[in-house]
Amino acid sequence: MADIGRALQEVLPRVKAQSVEEITGGIGALAAYEERADIQIVAEGQTFMTGQWAVQIYVSDEGAQRAITLIALGDSGFSKAMNGAKNSAWLSTSIKKRDEIAAYLR
């Protein structure tokens, strides 16, 4: 897992992640049944032209290999209207950042 951790430490500054936070787990009655990945983080940033972005990153050690799940996040149109576009994550930008991270980790 250390090799994946180092790779993430290299790639996240390259994609201009401005914050990286650990995902601490679920909320509510079903949280006790959640399987935790070995690494669970969300990386967030903002670009000048295309707005904010966020990508969840999950890495699980499966013995001889690692399972990596990247999830691009974005706010709905309604949320953008209510909170303003400046305060919203853009799915299109998040997808681009997710793809940049995936390309580096391959």
C-alpha cells in the first residue's frame, strides 16, 4: 500500500488538488456494515475557468493486486442555482481530474 500512497502523494499536487481529506465513514444505522478501504480520501481543487472539482479515491489491498476506485463528484443544477456556481463542484471538471489521476496511476 505504501507504493500507492506515494503515487497519490505525487499525482495529487500535479492535478492541483488544493485539499485532501480522509473519508471517515458512513453515517447512520448502516455505517456498522460498511467495508472500509485501506485508503479512503477525497481530493478537491478549483480551476480558474471551469470551477471546483472533487474526486473520491478508494484503494483496497487484495493480496497480489490493488483495487482502486475513483469517483468524480458534482453538484446538481438545482444546487448550483441555490448555492451559486462558484460554490459548486462541476461534474465535467471532476471527470477530467478523475481521468488525469487514473492515467497517472496506470
